[in-house]
Amino acid sequence: MPKYITHFTFLFFAFVVGTGIWMRIYPFSPSRVPYDHLLHAHSHVAFLGWVFLGLLLIFLKITWTNIKSKKHVHFMIITVIIVTILMFFAYIYQGYDVFSIIMATLHIFVEYWVALFIYLQMKKSRLFSKTASLYIKGALIALVISSIGPFLLGFIAAKGLQDSYLFEMTIYFYLHFQYNGWFLLFLIGLFITIIQSKKIKVNELLMKRAFWLYLISLFPGYLHSVLWVDLGTAATIVSAIGVVGQWIAIICIVYALKGISPAISKHFGKFIKNSILFVLALLVIKHSLELGMIIPGLAGLVYDTRSVVIGYLHFTLLGFVSMFILVQLTMIQILSPSHLAIKGAWIFFLGFLLNEVLLFTQGLTEWLAFSSVPFYLEGLLLAAILLGIGVLYLWISYKNTKIV
């Protein structure tokens, strides 16, 4: 498979950590580029660059030998890359304005193209079991549904309601179906495919039941993301049903994977086995945190505490999603568990850990009315730098990996 796809995937990851470092420098040395421009560029290239192309990269590596029209794939990938780069620099230059909105909208239509390609490729291929296909198809549905959010944002903004709850609720609609739908389900579907290619068995019946429970719960679960708005008792009950259903489904998924550790060690090594256990632990913690939001009044408190919101978003994107992508890239031999790669992974992990500890501790100090965490901003800058170094090491290690 062409190396340029992997290089651009890591380039977008570098854009993510690079803008993250830039934003952490801002309190000490503001630049001419407005902070909100950096924030828009950072978030969009994270979702639509690094994660989107990273997921597609894994899918392509799995199916590459079975793809007949490789010219079509090259054209599709190059389109994704060009649109993403133009969108990224448009957000840096002008923020949320005409050209960046056009590029972001164009990216949505590219996503539809990619989703259709994946669906058609799966229909032609025998590489995906019925269980893996369920998760991947569910992910594609969530991807398409999430795209409603940006279109609604444009409509709401045109009506001059940017400062309304409706605008914020639409952003959370997009985030919910991206994080909890598209990212999560696609990663699990790919993971099942990878391990089944090595004849590693999972409890498929439980995995299927967990999928349907999760997918059904995903829709009422959205309300759980917007409990800071007073939607009434009925909506609160529905949201609780959704988040409890999602939590039970995640526990079932993890339980269905019980007993695969020895086979994972045999085929992929101890480092990958431990990495998978850690990623699954992050997944359970993530959904347990969401479950805790059932506690009356906590949702509003969390929403009003910026450090906790940012901490949760980074916990999901840098923790579960990014680390699971990196693990799977190693499992399919795009990355290798070399000394340099493992060193990069540890540095990335330390940056992630420091970032989360600082953000959540700062939130706790605000709730308890204590003074701010000492050297809080300096610590966040250090965490961002560690994340950047980790990504750089991982990218460099790829050059020494033989693609098979």
C-alpha cells in the first residue's frame, strides 16, 4: 500500500499536536493568529484529518489486496487530503468564515463518498464477519447522522442564534455521533476483523447483542450530552435509559473479548496485549464517567467547568480513539513495536496522563473553591510538548517499518 497515505495521516496528527502546543503557548505569548482560529483548526483537523484518515488507513490496509479499482482509491484519498489541508489553513487564516465553511461542507460530501466506498467494498469482500460488519455499518450510519449537525449549525447561525442553547446543543449532537458512534463502532469493527484474521475467537453472539443495545441506546444517549439544558423530567429519564444502555453494551463488548489475551500475546506480542487492555480500560472509564452524569445537577456543573469538558474530550480523542488507532496500526504492521516506536508511545502516554491529571484536578479545585493548581498553564504546555514529541517519534519510526 502507498506510503503517502500513512505520511499524511501522521502529518494531520502533527497538525493536531502542533496547534495544541501553539494554543498552550498563547497565555505566555499571544500570536497574531486569534485563539479561536487556532481552536477551530485544531478541532477540525483532529476529527476530519487525523482520526478520519487514520480509520480509513486501517480499513484500506485490511482490504488493499482485494480492491480492484485502486485509481479510484488514490483519487478519493488525494481529495480527502487536499480538502482537509485547505480547510485547516482556512480556519487558521480566517476562523469560522466563508472559505473555511465551504471547505468543511465539502469535507462532509467527501465523507459520504468514503462511507459509500467502504460499504460497497464490504459487500464485495469476505474479510469481514457478520459481527464486524454490523459494527462498521453502524459506524457509517452514525457518521452520516453526525453530518446533520454542521448543516444545522449553518442554519442556526443564519438566523442569528449563535448564542442560543440550540447552537450548543447542535455542536454536542455532532460530537456525540462522532465520538460515541462513528469513531467507537468503526474501531471495534476493525479490531474484530484484525483479530479474526488470526483465527482469534470472540463471543460473537454477545458482541451482536451488545451492538444492537449500543446502537439503540445511542439515540436517546444524545440527550445525556445536553442535560445542562432543562429539557424536563421525561427527557432526563430517556437520557438515563440511553446512557445506561450504552454502559451495559460496553461492558458486554469487553466481556465478549475476555480470554483473548494469550492469543493476542502469541500473534502480536506482549506490548500490544497490554496496550489493548489499557485501551479497553479507557473505554470502560469513559462510559462510566458518562454514567455518573445521571447524578442530579452534575451535568450542569460539568458543562460550566471548561477544564472538565476539555479533559473529557481529550480523554476520549487522545486516549481511547488515538491510542486504539495507533495500536491497530501496529497490529496490521503499518507501525512496528520498535524501540523508537515504543519510546514514542510512552512519551505520548506521559503527555496524555499529565494533560488529564491537570485538567480534571483544575476542575476539582474550581468545584471546591480552592486556589488554582500550581503551574497549571506551564504543566499543560509541557503535556502538549510531550504529546508532540511522542507523535514525532512514532512518525519517524514508520520510516523504518517494512510494509507487508
